[in-house]
Amino acid sequence: MGIRLGCVADDFTGATDLANNLVRAGMRVVQLIDVPPPGAERPVDADAVVIALKSRTVPAADAVGASLRALTWLRSAGAEQIYFKYCSTFDSTPAGNIGPVTEALMDALGTDFTIATPAFPDNGRTVFKGHLFVGDVLLSASGMRDHPLTPMTDPNLVSVLGAQTTRAVGLIDHTVVGRDATAVRARIDELREQGAGIAIADAVSNDDLVRLGAAVRGMPLVTAGSGLAIGLPANWGFTPSHAAAQLPPPGGHRAVISGSVSAATNQQVQEFLRTGRPAFSVDPLRVAAGEDVSGEALAFAEARLAAGPVLFYSTETPEAVRTVQTRLGAAEAGELVERTLARVAEGLVRRGVRQLVVAGGETSGAVVRALGITGLRIGPQIDPGVPWCAAALPGGDTLHITLKSGNFGGPGFFTDSFALLDREVS
């Protein structure tokens, strides 16, 4: 059996989030880091392939180019349907990148219609009457309003996406989605007749996502957060199976790298500190001043790794982040932190870390590139949207790694992750 579903994800943590839901629904999934170079060996023994890009916040033209290269590779590998995955908080600006990438993929696939829904109820992301909720509040009242790169101040996804596209954007509302797949398909036909090319789809429960999944069977392109993934594998006859999530047994030291500035990751850092476990703070102002912060971090690690997990973090409150950005500039501050944490990750792996938790999409991208990781086998779920993965290091060892979106996971996520790996994989 070949590749059924080919996925293009706009960041690294989002890719594993998507892959996790596909695995839970019974698909064997390989995640690739960027588009493989020409002549690279194609993955085997996989039902779905997710290509992780770093395209969420780059210029729209660059995001489109990278996404089209991923599409070309996936089609050449035999993918029957394409899934464009973005964040469950619809991270974007009026210039994109969700709209421009969606339309470029539609044009390349020769399709005149697709859907868009970032809903993921298991993580508190729901869409009702076209408006995105985070937990009990509208997106515009959530922590995403303070995001340093993509502040989300409008919860109306029809207008948000409409500002980014040339195609008209319609709505498949909850009264339709709550009925059945036939009703959804009828609404799609109606929207097509009205001239719409994209439709925001409501979803307030997993049952809604299952009905949507059935309705888009055979659609060349779907676009969504990771939630829709629970409704697609059944279209090819897949059912949940523990075997789809099997990984080799773990070993080595444990560490956590956190570069996210989200409210959820702030809580996770504070909980780790509250338990008295060792942690090292990476200060971007010290890095900018030329101090050897990564060297200090690794010296800190050497005396502590044998005793249990060690945390290295640059996570700060929105106020502290704004202060740093004012002094260094938003882009420069982010890049300084990413490069420093990536160097720390390299040093940790050289010192025997083989179980690594990474928090933050941009940080995850920097870390996997620094470690030379080109692909991941997706394993068991830690929290909704976050799985353990196994990667082959350049030297041949196996690294167990989880790439966590900043917004995901409960307060005890860091330590809970290692406990689950012991329980589920060892």
C-alpha cells in the first residue's frame, strides 16, 4: 500500500501535531524535515507523509514556493490527497500566509474548491458561526492577541481568510456540519454555485470533524489545523491501532529545551521550576552582548544530567518579550534565542541526551536542523496534539524527541512526557 495522504505543514510542531492525530486514527506516519533533495530515498512503510516546513511567518512568496515544492514531492510519491496544515489559532497576518499558500496549492492541483477549519476540540479550539474560540473565549480575547509575530485580533475566520485571498470565502455552519456528510457536500455544491472557492467549516466536537472528514473524501486539497486529521484515515479503511505508534525503546539522558513565549509554556516552565528541578535561563540580552551563554548552559548540564531532566528556557511573559524586542528588534531577538538553544541542543546530544522535549515551533525548527534530523517516526501521544517521535541521529543512535507547539499541553507536560515514554515505549 502506498502513500494515501500527503501533508504540508507550516511549522515543525504543527507537523507532529498533525502526524499524531493520523497515527491515533491508525495510519503509520513519517514526518520529513523540509522537502527531501532530488534523488533522496523515499520513505517506506508509511501510509501518510508529513513534510514540515518553516513557512508560517516567512514572506508569503517564500511560503508559497516552499509549499509548492513540498506538493511536487508528495505527488511524485503517489499521495492521493493533499492536506495543508496550519495552526489551530489560525496564525497569520492580512498578507498571509494561509490564504496565499491555499490558493497556490489549489491552482497547482487544478481544484476550484477547498475547506478551511483550524478546529481541534481536544485542545479547546472550536469554530462556531465562523468564529474561532480558544477555550471559552474568542481568539481575539486569548493570549494570541499578544503574539509577537502574528497577533490575532479578529476571531471571524471568514473575514480573516477573505483578506488574504482572491477567491470568495463562504461558511459551512454548525447546523449543516452537525447533520451528516451528505448535508456538508450539498452545502459545498451550494457555495460553489454562489462563486465561493473556499469555505470556513464550523466544528465544535470531534464528531463534527469526523463528518467533515467523510464529506471531503476525494477532495484534492483540504486545509485545516490538525483536528480534521481524525476524520480522514477512515476514508481509506484505517482504524485506530496501537501498532501504528510503536517506537524503539528509549535510553540516555533527558532534557527540555523551551523557546516558546506562549501562556501555556510559561505555565509549564513555572511548574518545572516549582518542583525544584534544575533549570538554566537563556537571556537574549546576554547573548546579544556576546556572552557565551550556550557554553554556560552546557557546563550547567554536565553536572546535572545524570540525576534527571534539565530544563533550558528563554520563555518569558509578554511584557518581558516586548522589552527585549524593543532593544533588539523582534526578528533579531527570536533568531538569537533560536540559534542559542539549537547550540545547546547539539551539545546536550553530544553529552548523551537521547530523550529531548522541545517547546515552540520556531525553536523546534532550529533544533531539528542543528541536529541533522531529516525524518521522524511518529509514536504515542503525550497530550492532545503532541506525540513522542523517534529520529535517527547522523551517528546512528536513536533520539526520542517531542516537538511541542507553545500553546499545547498541561502544566506538568515536561515531566509527564518522560513518564509516558517509560510507560508506553520502554
